[in-house]
Amino acid sequence: MRNFITLAAFAAGSNALVGRTDSCCFSLTSSGGASGKLGQLGDGQNRIGDDTLQPAQYCIDSNGAITDGKGRGCILTPPTTQLQCDEGVSATPGFSVNSQGMLEYHNSPDFVACATGQNGGLNVYTAPNKMDVTGCVGVQMSADSCSGTGAGPGAPAPAPAPGPGPGPSPGPAPGPAPGPAPGPAPGPGPAPGPGPGPAPGPGPAPGPAPGPAPGPAPAPGP
């Protein structure tokens, strides 16, 4: 029993270690149209330029999903695409930290920061509707660690699915087209002619037999 408990504890510790090494944690600093550390409101909104907020901490996993320091999933709230971290939600995948340390979403480092009207802070978006926001500028955000992590080029790409195999080989070429259909069979030949004529009759009867030979000539007279 003691050995079983020890083994179970070891397995639990190993699983916890794997869970920790599956993600990498960092903080973010904005540059471009607005600069400064990213901080968070209590409700999980991420803001640039509000000096009343402490810098926020984030972690990214191998699927490119981000959670904040309180374990809340960071999402792009529809329809505004605002980057916010909420309790009890699945984090939006597709983020990465590239080899230069820039945060990317679907391999793009370009984000949008828009004014909130509170303490000079700006909310962060990926593609806001211009009718819903105001005072927007383009920004990029760099992470202080975790270069080459998440779902971008820094992570190994999945192997492509194999393509379809070759199709069946073509069958033999078709033979020549059949010739024209034969004509109608010839009609019956002409009827045979009449048979041979009657046999010729017997020839003429022979003439009378010659008379007796003449006697000796008479002796001359005296």
C-alpha cells in the first residue's frame, strides 16, 4: 500500500511538471502609436498607458492560447475583437511570440489600441469596427521572454496530410470501330434452263444391195 501511495504521488508530481512546462510566461510592452507596459483592470481588460495599473503577467501554451496571472482565459471579445481575460472561458488560440519577441496573432504583430477615456488608457484590439471605437492607433507588443513559442513559426508546424494516391491506370485503348453492317444476302440465282433435247432418231436405211457382177464379155464373132 505504501509503495502504491508513493508511486501515485510521483505520477501526480510528474503531471504537474508537464503542465508547467507546456506554457511560458511573460509581460508585454507596447510600441508604435502608444507605448507603455500592459496592465489589467480587475475585470480583465488589458490596457496600455494607464499608469494606475500594475504590469500584467501572461502565459502562452503550445496552441497559442494566453491566460493571465489569475488563470483567466484571454479572448478576443466579439464583435469588437477586444483582448480581454475572463473567468471560466476557453482562451482564444492562435497567438505566438516570434523569434524577435513580438506578440503575434495568426502571424501578424499588428494590433490596434483605442482610447477609453479613463486615465489615458487604451484598450487593445485586433480588428475593431471603426464605428465602435475612437482615438485608435496601431501598436506592436513585445514580450520580455518566451521568444519562439505559441502557435506561430517558432513552434513546430504539423506535418501536412498525405495527398491522395495515384488514380487507377487507364485500361487498354479501345479497338477499331466496327465496319459498316453487311448488305442484304443475294437473292436466289436464275432457274436452271431446260434439260437436254431428245436423242436424235436413227439414220436413213441403207440402199439396196448391189446387183450381181456382170458376166464375161461375149467372144468376138468370126
